[in-house]
Amino acid sequence: MIPPISRLLPHASPMLLLDELLWVDGERACCQVRDPARLALFLTTEGRLPGWVGVELMAQSIAAWAGYQSWQRQQPPRIGLLLGCRHYLSHQPWLTVAAGLRIEVERLMQDGGLSSFECRLYQGDELVAEARLSTLEPTAQQLEQLLG
């Protein structure tokens, strides 16, 4: 059983961009966006979604994966930080939500709270963006130090 996405992410509207966590395991996850209204904050006046929004969709999919891991341990989702993005390649400048957006993430490495994920964004069945994201899930003490 996978809980609603709102229980897995420490995000609220209008920044909760994902509709659903479709599947997840110990290393990978797949999320989906079907509702264009979720992305209204990023739409141009012509109703187009810039390709660079894919980075945030990838980051939220990683957060959904991490939130599910916490949920399995009966813990609330923790705050995570996007540290960097390498080799973001958008194969087209605009995304179309009507075709459905699917985001797949796979953890490549983890050292404490530091992780690296390979990410792919699909529009329908077409690969439209890919990247490697580095994230940090700080401990409560580290987060307190960061926020000072």
C-alpha cells in the first residue's frame, strides 16, 4: 500500500507538484503529474510549462521516495535539501502535462544523509529530461545548525 503523496512530502500547495507515487522500492521510485493545476505556478501566460521545471519534479520525486522510506518506519517525512544538479538535459524546451508526466528516480549512492539519484522525466512514453541530483537529508541537529 502506498499512502497519498501529501503524507510523504513536507510540501503544501502550491508547491506540492506531484499527484501520486505510482511505485517504490528500496532504491527507486516513480511519480506522476496528471493535473495541470498543480503546476499553475510555473505556467507561462500562454499555458506552457518550461522544461527547467523538470528539476523540481525530480527533486520532489526523490522526496517522495525518502518520505515513503520514513513512512515505512512509521516516522514523519523529513526535510531534504537539493544540493546540486549535474548534466540536466531537457530534450525539449516545453513540457505538456496533458500527456501525463512521469518521473523515475534511482538512488545511485548514499553516505549518511548525502545521496545521489539518477532521474528521468517522461511525457507519455517519451523521455524528455534527465539529470543526476545530489541531495542531503540532514539530521535534526544538522538542520538546526543550518537554520541557525
